[in-house]
Amino acid sequence: MERRKTVMAGWVMILLGLLALFHNFIGFFTIVALILIFAGVYKMQRNRLKKGYMLAAIGGVLLVLDNLVLFIGITLISLGVFYYRSRKIQPGGSAVFKQNFMSNYKWDEMPWTLRNASIWHVIGEMNADLSLALPEERETVFYMQGILGDVDFWIPEYYGVEVEAVVVFGQIELGRDMDVGVLNRLVWKSPNYAESEYKVKFIISYVAGDVRFQFI
């Protein structure tokens, strides 16, 4: 109980600090949106995920509606960072580059080709089973970036895996380990990476979303 009170006090102080910093630019609906988002994050950290996501989603919608210009600016910045980073990240000119406002990838039902790829979207969903994948190269770089995303990867043990993931609001799950809340970051490399015949590196970045890696 004491720990809960401490955590709640921390969130309240963060919220009050943000309001103090940006009070000249924040309207009533933005304040309500921020309260809902932080309440949602708090619920998620208490493992009440369904209610937490609902509160955060409502807060996010209000925040976008009340700050449409800001949302457009964040989207353009995200796209600019994507173009810059993708050219540096991808090892060669054979990579696939995709940019969409909304995308939905279902690579968990039939064989698919695993290749170097850079994918950006405002809203996106991906389900990818690497046991069904046909790798083009021994080493693959998979780069995903967006505003809102729901991403699931199922990875066989024979793959060497490296992960660099950032989710500002939401969760990152790796096997049984899960980080939920604000400013989540994961850097991880599988123990068998060096000797694996096939290697894949995931570089994933979202403003809000769920990113999950499950090993099969």
C-alpha cells in the first residue's frame, strides 16, 4: 500500500510539473487528456491492462483533437527521423522501404520472405511468425517506426536476435519480462547470436504502443 502511494505521488508530481512548464499552451481538454493518460499508465502498471489502455486511448484521442497542429508536427518529425535513420541502418540498397498512414501486416499464417526492411506508419499492426519466414540473407535488419503500433513477433530459438526498442507510452515485452509505463527502452542480444546461422536485428520505435517478442 505504501509503495502504491509513493508511485501515485510520483505521477501527480510529474503531471503538476508538466502543467507548470506548459501552462501557457495547455487548454482544458489537454489537461483532461494528460490526466487520463497518466491514469491509464498507472492502471497498466497495476496489471489492469484493459482499463489502463482504455483510459490512455481516450486521453490520446482528446490530446490529438486539442493539439492537432502539434500532432502533425510530431508525425512529420517522426517521418523525417525515419528517412534519416533508415538510410544509415540498412546495410545495402536491397532493403524494402514502406511508408503508410495505416498498415496491417499478417505474417503469421503462411510462408513469407524475411528481408531487410524499413517500415513507417502513423498507425500500424504487425503479427510476424519467423518460423514461417524464408530469410533472404544470413543477417537481416528489421526497422519499424511510427506513432501508434501493436507489434508481435514469434521467434524460433535457432535465430540469433538483437533488439533495440523504444516505446514512450505503452509496453515492451520480451519473453516473460515486461516493461509497462512511460519511456520504455530495451536493448538485448540473445546468447546464441554470434554462432547462429541466421541473425535478425529489430530496431523499433513508437510514441505509443505494445511491442512483444515471444520465443518458440
